[in-house]
Amino acid sequence: MTPPRLCTFRSIVAGLATGLVTLSAGLAAAAVVGRPTQVAVTPPAATSAEQAKNAYRRPPSIPFPADNPFTQEKLRLGRALYFDTRLSLSSAQSCASCHNPAFGWGDGLAKGVGHGMKPLGRRSPTVLNVAWGSIFMWDGRAPSLEEQALGPVQSPAEMNMPIATLLERLDAIPDYKPLFAAAFPGEGITPLAIGRAIATYERTVVSGWAPFDSWIEGDDRAISASAQRGFGLFVGKAACSNCHAEWNFTDDSFHDIGMPDPDLGRGAFNKVAVKMKQAFKTPGLRDITRRGPYMHDGSLATLAAVIEHYDTGGVARPSRSDLMKPLGLTAQEKADLIAFLETLTGDAAPAPAPILPR
């Protein structure tokens, strides 16, 4: 493997099409497990659009954890496992069934579909840009991407595949043996190796260069005047940036935004903090126009409906985030916000399904 180096996101996206990924050794050890937090009663001080630009600039490389560094061999194995329906008990579903590159790495449905084609309780979240995540699932029950990768495989409601059965099935496929041997020399086919390989592939799923990125880098003509006003609203009056922060537009934390759905979300795991009841992880906003419908329950079909929800402040209750309150947006301001969000969708890197091991 060539030594790690820094590269621009344009070359990362181009490299993914041919399986070439670069990483930063400095960033590799930077990931920490996210912690659910209660928001402060006093909102952060307002930030001007010009001041906020740097916070949304793309990082130079994809981070990989020190205990699962990138290799081409892991990528090759992880891609095969990700698209292989034999990881489900019925051999009808793969990771890509719910996290499909054709649907912004989701499934385009309001609610996911699990084992036996039964509907699940929540929308399938995207795996786009998960390399920058520190805690996973809508409710944060997976502390690492490696653990998240195996969660749906074993879940009776999702892929319904007992690990012991999966190991037997993969061991019976001759072409998988050399792939595992190359990616994890001397380890064999193990649950840990499966999780690490899938996580490695998922970390290479990165959103493409978008008009917003060109604007951030100094091209004032890259986005419209309406979109530029929308960004000012995003970091100002609408206060979206309080939660949709940094380059991937998420604080990686949990908030009750006043949706009427009774799902407890993070509150099922953190039963002490009042603010965690009905709180869900803040989704990133990159490629958001490809990822509808929206919210954890898929109940809002359009970005216009999402903005209307935030404008009203949502359902008032003790757990609702202190940052949620009526915004008083005008029709023009709502249109400007949508124009801005549309600039976050970029060129999608090709993600063809591989020829699977036999």
C-alpha cells in the first residue's frame, strides 16, 4: 500500500470510481465516540455568512480509525460484502438494499423494509459521509461504524442472519477465502473482519463536489443570489447551523425537534436526560435533494415541508430542543433556504455493484 497522503475531494471522488482512496494519518486517530448532549437554553451567538464559510469547507481527506486503517484489500472485500444478498437469511437483501447509491445511499422509502418484506419503524438513514460520524443509527445505539455494519445483518427484523450461519455461508463460497486472506492475513472469516471490511467500504462513500463547495472556495457565481441569501438565513435567522454544523452539516448529536411521532428515539437508551426523549440524530445535509422523504419517520415528502415544520417550531413538550421555536420566515426566505439546500447536491461518484464471489 502506498503511504497515506492528503488529496482534494475532487480527486477523492474521482479515485473512488477506480477504487483509489487516500487518507490522512493525522485524521485517522481523531475520531471519538459521540455523546448525546442537552443543548444550552441560550442559543449560540449569531454568525455572519462570511464568518461561517470556513466551518463548511471540505476537509482534505477521508479519516479512518487507527484500529481499522484503510487498505485496498479491505475495500475490495467490503464492497463485495456490501452488495451481497447472501448476507441476509433469505438471500433477498444486502446492505445496498436499504442504502442504495441510486437513492442517495438510502432507499427512497418513507420507512425501511426488512426481513419478509415487512416495513420497519424508521426511514433508512444514508451512509453518505459516515466516515466523519462518531455514533450511528437514528438513536445512536451503535458506537462505531464497525458495530453498525453488523447490526442490521443480525437484526431479526432486518436481514435476520445469525452470525454463526453467516460464517458458515461465507466459508462455503470459495472466492471469499482469498479476499479475506488478503484483507486480514491470518484471521480467517470472522465477525470482526466482516464488520471492518464493510465499514471500510462505507467510509469511502463520500458526497461529490457541489456548487456550494465552489462558492466556499471563492467562486461567487457558483450559486444564485437566492441561495446565498439562504445560506445567510441558515446560519442566521433560521438558526439551522446550530445543529447542522461543520462540513457535513451535522453536530452528530441528538435533538427532539417536535415531530408528532411517539417513537422515543435516543430516549430508549438514555432514560435520564429529559431532552433525549423523542430525540434523534441530526442527519447531514449533503446531497439532500436526492434523499427524500425526510425525517426519521419519512413523514415529510419535500424540503418545503421540512422548512414549514421548523418554521412552526414543532410539537411543544418538555423534551423538545430549546432551540426549536417558531421562526417567522417569509415566503421569500423559505424559497431562499430551499435554493441554498439545493446547492449541497454535487456530482455523484459511480458506485457499480461488483461481480460477487462464487
